[in-house]
Amino acid sequence: MEQEVAHAATEAVTSNLESVRLIAMAFAIAVGGMFPALGISKVGAKAMESIGRNPEAASKVQTAMLIGAAFIEAIAIYALVVALIIKFV
């Protein structure tokens, strides 16, 4: 009887741990995808605004925008890595 109770308690703890891991993984992906998306949209909007004000500088602005967007996107990839670590470790 005591072994059955101990086994049930162990299963409950394991189930709760899996639930917490899934919630943490979802939170990491949600936040890690939301803020880089907002950053890229802001970079793109400001680049288009600056190109509209000074069309001659379009190539310089576009280059800087793409480099900035790549760095911002790297943050989203880090969030994906963190979520995968949470899932598999």
C-alpha cells in the first residue's frame, strides 16, 4: 500500500515537472519571438522613414538595417535554443 502511494506521488511530481517545463518552454519561445519581432519592425519602419527623407542614402541605410535585423534575429534564435534546452534537458 505504501509503495503504491509513493509511486503515485512520484508520478504526480514527474507530471508536474513536465507541465512546468512545457510552460517555461512556451514562455521562452513567446517572449523570445515577440520582442525581436517588435525590434525588427521598428528597425524596418525607421529605415523606410529615413529613406523617404533622404533617398540618396538608401544603400547605406539598407545595409545598416539588414545588419541590425540580423543581430536582432540572433536573439530569437537564442530563445529557440533556450527552449530546446528546457525541453530536452
